[in-house]
Amino acid sequence: MIPARLRVFPAISRNRDPQKYVGELTRVAEFADRNGFEGILLFEGNDVFVEPWAMAQHILAATTRSSPLIAVNPVYMHPFTAAKFVSSFAQLYGRKVYLNMITGTAISDLEGLGDEQPHADRYVRLGEFVALMRELLASQRPVNLEGRFYRASNLQLRPRLPAELMPEFLIAGQSEAARRVAEETGCIKMQMLPPDLDRGLNAPGMNFGIFARESSEEARQAAKARFRDNPDNRELLALTVENSDSVWKRRLYEGQTGELHDNGYWLLPFLTFQADCPYLVGSHAEIGAKLKEFAAKGLTTIMLDMVADETEMQHVCKALRASELF
């Protein structure tokens, strides 16, 4: 069944300038608030300039309806602390948030933090984190849990969160361990845009960017002018892949080309360290039609990489609206 509307969370294209980071995020968040987006994706990691929970509060205070999608990695926070933030935002702003549950960060950062858990075990921990958070937010009684990574004894969060403000959990990993935890916990499973576009959709959520213009040829020319190939940037990506055990990052990186495919699939922004996902390039109408096809196959939720430029964001909106699901 095609959803009544697609939920879209924009994320700014990779930004390596701390002086512009907050301004760009705020500008995109306010644009999203005015134009019907669900919220905005906020990254987590040692290299993120502003802690996502702090940025979420800044955005909630600056907008009227936005529901931030906050990245949460158990290596940085206890489930009770995360639940307390969710409860606090509900009381302060009367709005729900979404949580993008992740396990990955650079291997060197994990070593620096003293986290030595293997990749699969980090997903076991993630599943326990989600389970304990949900219990704390929903239960009227103290919570008890005896897990491998978390234990709780008569632990209670007050006040209990109203059902309509319960967060929704997303899992963005591409490994078998990620798939299993998503199924066991009922989280929204995310995947990257597949190169064939038509046969590779197997999750309700997808991560990609949109670059659109009135015509397909105009979009392709403008995209190539915006995202240029650069050997130094390719070397940066190679270094990050070497310093990661992320399955999705290696799948995108290995054996892929930066050529803009006839169907609009384009990996060059990722391969040149300018985005964290593939792009879909085409006319507003072409992209709108493709989104409608995705929705017919079960797509409900999109993490959308966007250039933090007013003109580019307006083109994205035109493409989304052409789907008649936004």
C-alpha cells in the first residue's frame, strides 16, 4: 500500500568548516520546518562539531513543528540518559523526536574511547539499548533488565512519556547483524539507494541525495558542476574506509564508479567525500515518478542529503512534490 505521504529528513552535505556548521544546520532546519519535511538528521561522532542532542534542542527552540532525527550511538551514552533527553524535549516543546540508532564510528575513535566490542556485539548492545529505552519511556512501573550489556534494577523515568510523543527508532546499518536487530526490535530499517533503483529496495527507509532541475540534461550538467571529482577528496574517503568496519561504507566504496548512470544513480559525491550516500539526479518529474515507484514498493521514510543552498533546496522540494506524496 502506498503511504499517504513520505516522511523526509534532510541532512546537510558533508561540512568540514566548524564556522559554518551551526548556521547551515539551522538554515536547513528552518527551511524544512516551512516546507513540510518531518525534521532534520543530526549526526553523531567524535568529528561532529556540535553534540546532536544540544543541536536538537537549538532546532526545537527555533522551529514550530520539526521533529529532529537524532543519531544515537551507545558508545557515547547510557539508555537512561537518552530516555531522559527524549522526555525532557517532550515536556519542553510538546514534540516527538526520531532516533537513528548507530554503532559505527572510526575504529581509531572506538579505540580512543576504550570500546573493544566486535562489530556484531555492538549490534547486540544496540538492541538492548533500544529495548531499555522503550521500557523506560513507556512503563508505569520501575524497569528491570538483565542483559549482556545493560542491567537495570527498579529503574524508573518520570514522568511517563505520552504515547503520541514516543520516539520512532531507525537503524541504518547494512550488515546481517543490523538487519537482525532491526527485525527483533521493530525499528525502521534503512538502506542506501541501490544502483539499479528498481530491484534493490528491501527496506521501508532509504538514504540518498537528490539533485534536480526542470530537465534531465540540465540536472546532469548542474550536478557535475556542483560535485567535481578531486583526487585529494578520494584519498580522504579511502582513509576513512580503511579506518572503519562499516559494511555499508565498504559496499559503496568497493568496485564502484563515479560515472553518472543513465537512470540517474550517481556515487561521485560519496566517492569524493562530499556526501555520505549516493545521489539521484534528474528532472523534477523523473525523480517524483521514481519516488512514487519506491513508495509503491514499501518506502515510507527518506534520509535526504541536501546542499545547504536555497536554490538547491527549492529544486529538491519541487522533485518531492512531483511524487504527490510530499
